[in-house]
Amino acid sequence: MGGDNAPEQIVAGALLAAEQVDATISLAGDPDAIAACMAGAAPASIEIVAARDVVAMGESPRAALRGRDDTSLARAVDLVARGDAQAVVSAGNSGAFMALSARRMGTIAGVRRPAIALSLPSESGHRVLLDAGANADCRPEHLVDFGLMGAVYAEYTLGIKNPRVGLLSIGEEKGKGNELTKAAYDLLEATDLNFRGNVEGGDVFGDTCDVIVCDGFVGNVVLKVTEGAASVLFRQIREAVSRSDELRPVAPALAEALREAASQFDASEHGGALLLGVNGVSLVGHGCSDAKAARNAIRAAHRAVEGGLIEHLREVFAARAGENG
Amino acid sequence: MGGDNAPEQIVAGALLAAEQVDATISLAGDPDAIAACMAGAAPASIEIVAARDVVAMGESPRAALRGRDDTSLARAVDLVARGDAQAVVSAGNSGAFMALSARRMGTIAGVRRPAIALSLPSESGHRVLLDAGANADCRPEHLVDFGLMGAVYAEYTLGIKNPRVGLLSIGEEKGKGNELTKAAYDLLEATDLNFRGNVEGGDVFGDTCDVIVCDGFVGNVVLKVTEGAASVLFRQIREAVSRSDELRPVAPALAEALREAASQFDASEHGGALLLGVNGVSLVGHGCSDAKAARNAIRAAHRAVEGGLIEHLREVFAARAGENG
């Protein structure tokens, strides 16, 4: 029921996913509204979990947590919390979704702060940026957790062997950065991660590493700046094309080429962002998700389950607790 | 003598600027090398200031400060420090240049931390982002200084009346952000700046404000991410064009359209970045500056002098000291 295009597009996305994913898909929400969107389709792999309440997009996470057990968001999260589902996906209120996930699923032992991991395209496949916004203020040890979680995600969900982990900073040399990154550098160096040192903002799109670690303030700014830069560039190119007698006739073909390039910057192509560190796969979709984005989100969540993301995260953090204790 | 293309391109840029700018241009460096680049041209408005030493691009700012009076950088900065010039421009070692500017010119009374102000293109002209990298760790009051300096720069150099000042954060509402921005918000609200509250990463390219304030770590990441995103997008578009039978024939016209759009993201078009807060106009050029970038930098420095940037900064900070004292 959450997101700008719910429930129509979300249900449509679930129907698409049902054809491609070997899993049961539970749709939490108003049964009548959902049934109406299914328009007679009734795949055996889709079931409806009734929820009478909805967390609105603008509500504070706090309001969504307090005694609101019958929201579609709470019902969906509870399926994972109770072990009745392995993954939950929502395009709804992301703050409320993250708070509910952390509160009801709990965090994996040893994880100090769950973080949002964004899967970004790279020339060779994917890379991971985290934290993309869950923790505005971080301590150096949080960035170490992010590095560990990002490496597990890269290896077991995205299939990147021995992923290279970089620390987002200003200047490549050790000793460059702010107090947070300088302290985190030392801690990351002491782990058995494949730590490659500092990377810079431009490396977010380069091929110097597979996992990029930063605090949630910086990560969210990176995400928004990237979207903003891409959007203004596309507009400028379209304007330049419309002014040119030579280019105007090929504008449709060019629009297609731009769309293709843009899709690389579109998180919905990659199914949204994972909240790493909670006891279950929790995938935060874009509020503006359409059917394709919803399908991609379900597929991405399914991949994470198939790869054993949560089990591998538990192992890594348990092993570290063993070492430190 | 500094930068990847010195002295040839820098001297060529000075010759271009000499035709357009009503000012004396002093070139600090090896007189023979400079004369060779002038190739017989000898405009009355260009003079040579001899310097035998050069600060290399890789040297630490510390090494450049210590008893190195005869570097081209020190000689150029000293012209302003002594009052023999109003502005200094360098495409050389930027860390050394900033350290020398602050040390030898001194800071304007009341300015706690000089900051790098980047002039970015916007739909309606220009906007200012600061700090773009001088201060990796900031306190809330530093961001207030940045707001005051950025507003003076926007008004008296870029010609933006009553510039709107935004605080770069994550989330638009007051109360969103990290500890630094939340505290800075309250302080900025208490100034008589035209403060518009929080802006997000996407607003760097939007039209919601004229001055965007952030710490130097975040500002540098924004700058590098923007450059990286633009570069990867252009590559993807060029590749898509080369794969398309319909678009390949118009590739040259399209390349021109892309160049035009790219120039909006190219700091060299806008003359580099100003180090605001020191006692003179100090303009930090790109290391890769060519003649056009060097000319633009000289023109931008000249505009700052003509607009009375330093005098207006002194007035604003003196007035604030009066209010607070």
C-alpha cells in the first residue's frame, strides 16, 4: 500500500515477479484493493495478508512504530520477524520501513548500526555504496561494520569474489580526509577485508573498488548529487539537440540512447537499496516505484535470500566477536 | 610556473587576458622561460617578476612554506601581501597556494577559517558552493562564516542581489541532517542572511538557492562526484551513439552538443575557485589549466577586485564583530 503508485503498480510488479521468481509473494494490505489490482489473475505463488491501516508517506517513523500493528508495513515486516518470510520489500515510507525493520526483526549480533547499501552500476557489473542515509552521524567503528557488511553483500549477493573495499575520502593518500575517515582508515586496515584505502568522489563511478564506505550523510549527498547531475545534464543535452537542425530529426533515437545511459543511474533498475544489518532481507524501494521497479525489487530481494546474505552476515560478525573476545 | 601546462599555457592565457582586462598582469617565475613563451609579444600591461624556485605539484604545503621565498608561488602571493597587486591566480600546487595565501596575506578579521568557494553554473547564471575542500572538519560557526562569505561573493562578484543561502543537508525540514548541520541551522537562522534552510544534494543543480554551504569534506565529495558522474554519462552516451546506425552519422554534431553541456560542469570555464577569507583575492585554478582556463581565471580574479570583494567581506565581518561585541 506504500509508495506513490500503490497498490496498482506494486501489485503489477508482484505479478511480473511471480513469473520469474521461484518464491511465494505475500502482498500485505487492503485485500479488496489488492484483489481489484490483480484483475482476475491469481497465481498460486501470490497470497494476500490483510492489513487495514497504512503508514502514510509523510508520517514520522516514530508515529509508525507506536501501536500500529495493522499497517501494511508492519504486517509485511512481521512476516520476516516471525520467520514466515525471508525478505520484505516496500516502496512506502522509507524512514518508517527502516525503523520497523530494525525494531521488529532486530539487528544481527555484533552489528552496531544497520546501514543502507546501494547497488550502483559499474563497468564490470555492480558496486556497493554504504551507508546511503541511515546514519547521519557515524563513529569510525560504524564504518568498519559498513565495510564488513558491504563486502558480504558484494560477495554473496552480487557475486564479486574478494571484493575490494574503499573508504570515501578527499585525497587518496592515507592521512587525507576528515577525523572520521582518518580514524576509520586505521580500523579498516586492521581487518582482514580487502581494503584498498581511500577513494575519492569520482571513484564512485570508476573501477577502483567494489564496496565504497562512507557515513550516511555523505552517502545520501552522493546519491542525490548523482541524480541531480544526471538530470540536469540530460536536460541540457535535450535542449542542445532541439536547437540543432542536424540533430532534431534523430531526437527519438537519441532519447533512447539517453534513456539507456540514464538507466545506469536509476536505482530502480537495481531494485532499490538493502537495509543491511537487520535479521532478514529488507529492501527499501523508491517511493516512485512502478511495476518494473517493484518487480526488480522483488527479484533483488530473492537473490539476496538465495545467496544466503543473512547467514553470511551472521557468520562474519560472529567470527569477529570470536576474534575480539 | 605551476600546473600541468606551465609556463606555456599560463603565459598564453595571460596574453589573452591582457587584451580583455584593464589591469597589469605580473607573471612570477623564470624570466627566460616566460619570455620564451611570450614569443616576442610584449604588451605594456604584462610584467615579469623573477622567481628562481618552483613549488612542485606533489610537494606538501608545509615544505612550500618553510623558507622558500623565491618560489614563483611565494613571489606571486607576496605581491598581494605587500599591496603591490590586488589578486593572485595559480594553477600550481593548490594546497601550497592556499597555505601561502593564508600565511602571507593573513585572514580577514573575524573570519575563523578561509574556505574555497566554487562558482557553479545554474539556469539563471551562477551559484556558489563552499567550502569545496579547504576544511575537512568544521564546527557549526565555521559554516556560518561560509554563509556570510558566500553571500558577499554572490552579491558583489556574481551580481546576485540578496542571495538565497541554503545549508546542504539530507532532508529539507529543519531537524534533518547530522549534528553539524543541525547546529549550523540554528546559527544561520539567527543571522540576517537570506537563509532558506536545508537543501539536498540535487539542489546543487537546481534553482532553490544561490549559495550552498557545507563542510569542506562534503563539498569536495560533491565536486568530485559531479565530475565523475558527468564523465561516465558522456562515455555511455558516446558508446550508445557509436552502436546506433541512425546516430553514428551525426556523431560530430552530437559531440558538440555534449561539449556544450559538459562546459557547464567544467570549473575551468568559470575561472577556478576563490579562497575566501584571506586578505586579497586568491584564485585557485585547475592544475590542468590551458590558456583559456588561465585567461578565465585572470578575468574572474579581476571581476572580484572590481566588485570590491575584499572590502565588502571586511565590512560584513567588522559589522558582525560590532554586533557581537
